[in-house]
Amino acid sequence: MMRYLSKTTAKIPGQVYLWLAVPILASSSSVIRKLTEIGAQNFMDGHNPVSFCNVLFAGNLCALAVMLVFYRPHLTRSEFKKVTRSEWQMLLLSAVLSGAIIPAMIFLALAAAPVNSIVLLARIELPIVLIASIVLLKERFNRYQIMGAIVVLTGILIAVLGNGSMSSTSSFSLGKGEILTVISSILIATSSLINKKYLSHIPLGIAHVVRLGVGTLVFFMVANVLFGPSHFGEIFSPFLWKWMVVYGGVIIVIGQSFWAKGFRETPVSVSAIVSCFSPIAGMVFAYWILSEVPSFGQILGALVLLSGLLISQIKHD
């Protein structure tokens, strides 16, 4: 089965996987917020099992179980031996960042700011990735990619400045959720570059399973130290696990697998620009799932961002 899938997927361009992954991953923030609201409505005593810690831990465990089954042919002793010591070090660093620190920051940001604010502001990852890919990976861009990136950044700036969550005074200020989003975006860019530069030759199954498994374990230990074991008091709730099977199996496994596959097969510049469609998809899901109506500034910024994305896709002669 795995051989057949490998032969089939080998014919699909990497950029297709990126485009499939973007809407799946973009729905994550709205789904998490909605699940939290559903949990609060069903557990009026204050013991909501759908807390951010429980969602991250239980969702990752469900996703890990699916990955262990799906990637079982990759998880052999001979394949593990092919991973060098330096690759293991980078893989563990990536696991701690992408599996524990970044998700925790995003979940905390979701509790403190509107979903639309987060999905738009998170696109500051783009200039970081583009600049770093030029310096570290020696990638080159055509003029349409450069023009598109500039227009995308303009759209982000319009959306952020026109966001109603910002201070109404003349001084520019950011709330806790926005600050956490900025920091997490920097860490996402760092993790992406680590994966591209050092981990491209590691079998996808090993990279996924180790990153998710180590990240989940580190997050659980850190959360116990910071909040105490009682913070996971509702972790065995059937209500929580019912939703996490869907969230972990669909959004985490399929979304991340598609993104990782496409990311490996395309230049960083391409994946960074494709990811800029995420705010558009995120705003659609926020409206559809949460009835969160974007502000005029967010809509205008999203349209400018979309035009930049289209410009970047123009073929260079």
C-alpha cells in the first residue's frame, strides 16, 4: 500500500500539496476556538475539558497514533540508523519548537485576541523566511516573486493598522495575543529553515513521528511545571477525546503531512508565498465557524494580500 501511494504521490507537484495543506491548517484556529466554546457551553461548572493544554496534548496523541500506523514502514531500525548525530540534534530542536513552544504560544494568543488578528499578523513570517532563505539557503527570486512579496507585506500592514483590536489612540500598541503571534511567527520561520537546511534527507515518517512525539512530551512536562498536574484534570473526558480524534486525525495529520511533503519539494520562497493565502482562508473559516466578521481594514488588507499572492505566481520568462 505504501509503495503504491509513494508512486502515486511522486507524480503530484510539490506546490499542489502546499495548496491542499493551507486551507486545512488555516481552519485550525477557528476549530480550536469553536471547540473551546462548545466545551464551555456543555460544562457550566467551570471544568471545561477543552482547555488549550488538553486540546494540544490530546490532539497530538491522537495524531501520533495515526502517524505511527501510516508511517510504520518508515520506522525501522535501518532507517533510524541513517539519521546522523547532527540531524538528530536539529530534529530534536525542531520538535521542541514546532511541537511544544509554537503551538503553546498560538493557543495562548487565540485566548487573548480575535482569530482574524492572529491569522493576518502571523504573515510577518514571510519577510523573515524570504530574507533568511536568501542569506542561508542562497535561493534566488524572480521579479514577480519580489513584487508579490512587497504587495503581500503591504496587505499585512493595512490589515494590522486597520484592525479594530489595536489601540484607538495615536500611539501604536499590540496586545498580548498579537505579541505572542509575532514571537511564534519568528519561531515558525526558524523551524522551517532548520527543516529545509538540515532535515530534508530524513524520511518523512521519522521526522513527523519524532517531532510530534518529542514535542508532545516536552509540552506535557513544561505545562506540569508551570501550571501543576491539576491543569490536566479533565484530560480523560470522553467529550474531549471524541473531538480530538477528528481534530488530531484530520487537521494535524493530513494538514501537516501535506505541508511537509510540499515544503520538501519546493523552494522556501514558494512555500512562504503560498502560505500567505492562509489569512484569506483563515478569515473565511472564522466567519463560517465563529461568525467573526472581519473589519473593513482586514478585508482591504486581505484583498491586497491576495493580489500580491497572484502576482507572485506569474511565470517568469
